[in-house]
Amino acid sequence: MLRTIILGSCVSVQGLLEKKLPDGRITVRVGNTVFTGLPVRPAN
């Protein structure tokens, strides 16, 4: 599943969902790189 996360105030990354962490963050994979951050909420 493709997900978008926020890494900083104006940096976001979109990649394949790897796992959900207990503190609410998620991990996504882009190629061989794994990023962890807060998920972006879907628009209403």
C-alpha cells in the first residue's frame, strides 16, 4: 500500500508501507531506503 509520511516541517516522502510503530509513526520503503515518520491524514 502506498503511503505518505512527514519527516519535517516541509519534507514528505511517499513509498510502500513497511510497518506501523506503536508510537503512531509508520515506516515506508522507497527503493532500498527506509524512512520513518508521521502519516499524512487523508483529505475529507
